Amino acid sequence: MGTSTLSRFQRGALAQLVNEGNKSYQVMADALGVAKATISYELDR
């Protein structure tokens, strides 16, 4: 299984999703087309 990193665009979209609040990691991952683990990793950074 490979690793995934987000593009600048995806990071901006993730920031917007986080600011909207009340979204699970899975919902954000589905919206960005990445794995839930990628969202977790990015938010822990």
C-alpha cells in the first residue's frame, strides 16, 4: 500500500472542510478522494 500526499489545492479544500466543522475523517477523505489515514496524517502535521 502506497502513501498519499495532498496537493496544495487538496490542503486548501481540507482546511475549508475542517473550518466547516462536524465532519468525520471519512467524510473529508471521500470528498478529497484520498484515504482516511491521509486525512489523519495531514491533520496531525
